[in-house]
Amino acid sequence: MLSEEVQARLRERLDQVHEWPSVYMFKFICEPDQARIDKITALFPAESEILRRYSSGGKYLSLTIREVMMNAEDVVQRYVGASEIEGVIVL
């Protein structure tokens, strides 16, 4: 889980580099386990663009998810949710 300090730094950085609303690109890496993938994608609305890319050996899956976000807090909350899923690397 993301600490309050990490969340505050992320919010600050996001507000420095983005004007809201903005299309934001989330990246996650995990083993290609369908239950885990379902938990990640459940954090996002159905209209989000989701790209999947497997590692060369197929052991890992990279998920790139694009969504229009209204503010930095919404982005942080998506990352908090993803960080609570076991085996997910949040980039």
C-alpha cells in the first residue's frame, strides 16, 4: 500500500505536470493471472483503453490503461487501489 507521504508527493508532482482534466496513462506489471487482471481492470470504468503486452517469455503481463482523469486525487486513488492487489507492480 502507498504511504501517506508517497501519496502526497505523487499528488504534488501530478499537479505540477498535468492540467486537469487530462488523459492519464497507468502502467502495471503482474503475472498473467486472470483473477489479478480482473481486479486491476475493475478499478477502471469500461470505457478506459486497456492495452496488454506479454513479456517475451510470457511470464509477465504489462497493462497500460488510459483514462480521462479529473484531478490528481483520482489518479492517486487508482494507484492506492492497485497497490492493494497482491503481486501487482505499480509503475
